[in-house]
Amino acid sequence: MTTFVCDQIIDFEATNGYESQDIETLIIQVGVLLASPDSSRVVVLLRNAHYLTSRAFSILYDYIRSPISARCIFVLVSTDKSKIFPPLLNLVQHQQAA
């Protein structure tokens, strides 16, 4: 397990923001937080991730693969793993609740 101390946490509810423009806004918010002088790491809690559209998943996937996202951790929470964008699943670690 990797230790990760964060300066900011973003709680994002995908049932309310599941379109591509919502994810683009989230990415901009992450960028603003990472650009602030007192922030070195950001955690994004993405609840109900299975509600995201295919385009939103694609945008998120591209961002996570970019070097700029190295200081950000995305925690995807979902009750339906089968609806998560398959390339994104191949990129992330999986853990299931007991």
C-alpha cells in the first residue's frame, strides 16, 4: 500500500454530474487546486462512477494517463463495476468492500 498525504479532497457525486462537461469542469478544478502554492496533492472521490457517460469516462481516462495527474489520486466508487469504462479498469487498482 502506498502512503499518500493530500492537501485537498474533492467529493464528486456522478449521479449529479455524469456528462463530459462535468468531468472537464472537475479536471479544471483539480488543476486549479494543484496550481495553488499550498497544495501538493489532491484526492478526488468519484462516487457512483458507473453513472458517467462513455465520453466522460474517456476524458477522465485521458487525464489520468497524463503526466499532470501524477499528483492526484482518483477513487472511483461504484456498485456496478461492469458499467465502468473497460480501459479505465485496466489502468486502476481494484478493491472490493468486504
